[in-house]
Amino acid sequence: MSRIPVSALIGLGFTGLYFFVAIFAGWIAPYGMAEVVGGVWEPSSSQSWLGTDSIGRDLLSRMIYGGRTTIAVAAAATVLSFVIGSILGLTAAVLGGWVDQVLSRGVDLVMAIPTLIFALVVLSVMPVTLPILILVMGLLDSTRVFRLSRAVAVDITVMDYIEAARLRGEGGGWIVFREILPNALSPLVAEMGLRFIFAVLFISTLSFLGLGVQPPLADWGGIVKENKDGIVYGIPAALYPAIAIATLAISVNLVADWVLGRTSSLKGGRGG
Amino acid sequence: MAVHPVVKLMTQRLALGLLLLLAASVLIFVGTQILPGDVAQAILGQSATPQALANMREAMGLNDPAYVRYLHWLGAALHGDLGQSLTNGEDVAEAIGKRFGNTLFLAVVAAVIAVPTAIILGLIAVRYQGRWPDRLISGVTLATVSVPEFLLGYVVMFLLAVKYRLAPSVSTIYDTMSLGEKLHAIALPVIVLVLVVLGHMMRMTRAAILNVMQSAYVETAELKGLRPFLIIARHAFPNAISPVVNVVMINLAYLVVGVVVVEVVFVYPGMGQYLVDHVAKRDVPVVQACGLIFAAVYIILNVAADVISILANPRLRHPK
């Protein structure tokens, strides 16, 4: 490991912290997720650091458990979108021809409809459960991953070592997973960070609209929805998720920038 | 006779746009058909008798194959008949008509403010590239694009409506209001929408102009001793129009989607709120109609971006 820039370290630190808190939510949160500990919208005190929410639950605990749901759903959707998107994208690039045409035009079509609108249309008839949410988000997002991985892989498939592998008689699976994927990994990893953030924003938006994570489960978008009426009385409970989402987004961005920059310099990129 | 390449390209784009619209309508229709139950079940609920279900299906034409229903739906939609709402039986086209005007009003006001501001800020950022105005603008816009619309909405509401009482926190508008009153009522949602698209638009404008700034003719202009702002305005910007217009159109399309969430935040009587309300009620005809209209606006703006960037390219307008 060579030197890591300060910005990336900060990003890594915060991202790690969020994931750590999310994984160990049960041990870290001072109260239970649905435990009523006080009156409605109490200000912050030594008992509950962020105060209480619209029905007297501890807001800090809600934020911690909510972070777990948000991060878990977003991470699962991102992984799903990457598995589907990159496999299809690499396949399209390697096979070319009509497979590529069908897949690419299909993706063009799905991307022609705004993601949120399409998700709302589908969720109007589907039961809103966590697996369905992850599936819908993952599938819709895989179109973006497909675009990127196909574009990256098309550049790689024309390389000499791919031709050498073909002449050696390697099968399609070997070429995709052993020759192309390792070389396409760095832009994909950087993109993964951005897609993850997008997924966090997306699930929060859906939950805020009441069509995402359903109560009593907590998540950041839902916390805004539950506490939005407090805003008018000057109670900032609904604004804490804003801080959480913004800091998570910025720190993941910092890490993604670093990953992208580090690998492009490995390839002998200009200007170090 | 050879057709002018611009005409040919534009016809291609427009045809592609129409095809996309058609395909999008199929996708939206299919999207609402993949559920295990069906619309009749959704209306009558789980406890409905099989006979009642069968009657309902017969009445709604649900026994026809899916493609027949799709053609009926599309044909009716093209004639302006978007069906009846399942929850209150009101005519969807009529309900959307009023709300579409409101949504358009909100989006247009936001666009009128956001587009010039974004371009001017982009020009300033390029002029002072790497110095404090650039850093300030870039930093602030990075912050606004990292926060989802609805949270930005509540932050703005908390600061401007609750702390300083500059504008109402709920944007109710009705027909009898004067334009000034309406503008005051929608001040907060407009601010949020402007902030959301401003960031993207300004950053992409900045990148587009910076790209042009590397060209040889810009260097020539610099060596001639022109003032930096004149170089950007006269030499760099005209050549960056095509990408900038593209950026503007993409962001206007984005605005159309952002409107959905912002309307819910500020309880604005527009199409976005109508859509979200009826998704929760599983009112399929309304959702299909709203989805179709939002998708159509989005696709039209994207096609318009293509067409304008073709028109803005002198190499295509004056072929050799």
C-alpha cells in the first residue's frame, strides 16, 4: 500500500464508521428500535442525545437502526445490479452481433424512462417488501452498470492478449472472467461507489414517499417522513438523516475518486 | 436529389424518439401487469367472491389477452381518454389536466431561474478556474447534489419558512390567486428545484467550456491580449453551446422527475403528488397515465437535446 491521500483516508474512515455502526447496530444503539422512551419530540438530553421522535422513540437509536436498513438495502441492490449489469455488459461486448444489439437496445429503452417513475409504476402493483425493493432497484440500476461495463469491455476485447486467448482456444467464460474482468475492475469498483450512493438516495426517496421500507422498520427516508410535521414547529428531527446521507455520500465519493485515480496512474496515466 | 444531412439526421432522431415513446408505453403497461393478482382483485379486495371477480373481469375486459388490452389502452390514451380512477371513479384525463398545468408552472419557473444562473456561474467558475470563486461555487454545488431533493426541501423549509418566515411552508395554489401570489406560494419548491439542477448543470457547463478552453484558437485569443471574460464569452462559449444545450436539456428532464418528490414535500397540487398518492392506493389507471406522461416529457426533452445539438453543430449544418 503506497500513500493514501488525506481525502481518501477521511472518506474511508467515515464509510467504515457507517458500515461498522450499521453492522453492529444492535450493540451500539442505546435503546431498541421501536422502544418508546419519552415524550413526543423531546429536545436532546443526556438520556437521548438526539432527542425523541414523533411518538417518543429515541432518535439516535432510530438513526442507527435506520442506517442499517438503508445501507443493507442499498448494498444488496448495488451488488445485484453489478452482478446482472456487468455479466450482461461483458457478455454483450465479447459476443457482439445480435446479442449485443438486443441487450443494448433493451437497456436504452429502460433508461429512456426516468428511474423513479418506472419504480413507482412497478411498485403500484407489487407488494412493497424488502426483497421486492432490492430486486426493483437492482434491476433498474443494472442498466447503468451494463452501459459502463460494456463500454469498458469493448475497448479491452480488441487487445492482443484477448486475441491470443481466443487463439489458444479458451472459452467465452475464461475470456470474460480471467482476461477482461480483471482489467475492467477499477472503473467498475469506482462506479460501484457511485451506484451505492445512488441506491442510498433512491431507497431514502422511496421510503420518504411511503413506498419503500415500511414501518415499524426504521430507515433514513422513513425517519424524515415520520418527523416531517415537526419541521413547522422548529423541531429539526427530520433533518438528521440529511446530515447522515450527505456525509455518507461525500465520503464514498472521496473513496471512489481515489480508487479511480490510483488505478489510472497504475496504467502509466499522464501527469502521475 | 440528396437530402441535407441535417434533415436526415433529424428525421432519424425524431423517428427514434417516436419509437422510444411507443416502446416506453409498452414497458409501462407491462410493468403494471406483472403482479400475481389483477386489477379486479385489487378493486374488490381479498374477500371478494369468485363470481364478483368474474363479473368485474368481464366488465373491465380483463379476459382479453394482454396485447388487446394494451392496444385498447393506447388507442384510448391517444384520443385523450385515460380511463377512470379506480379509487374515486373520476376521469383521469380531467384530473391530470389541472395538475399538469400546475406542475408545468412550477417546473418552468424553476427552469427560467436555474438555466441562466447555471450558465453564468459556470462561466465565472471557468474565468476564475482554481481560484476561490471557482472553489466556492464548486464546493457549494457539490453539497447540493449530494443531498436528495426531499431532504433539501426540508432543510430549505426549516430555514426559510420556520426560522425566518420568508415564504409559506405549504405551497397551496388555486385559480383565483394572482401571479404574484402564486409565485410567492411556490417560492420554496422553486428554490429547491433550482438548487438541485443548478449543481449538475453548472458543473457540466464548467466541464464543457473547460474542454473548449484547451483549443488552439483560445490560446490565439489569449495571445492577442483579449480580456479573459471576452475570450470565454466570444470564443469558448459559442463552441461549447452544443454540449451546454445538451446539459440543459438533460437537467430539464431531470427536473421533471425532481418535481415529483418536491411536490410531495410542499404539498403542491401537481401531477407528482397525484402519482405518488395513487401508487399507494394501487390505482393502476392513474399510475399508468401519469407514468406515460412523465416518460413522454422526459423522452421529448431528450430528443430535443439531440436535435438542438445537431442544429448547433456548424460542421453538420454546412457539410463539405
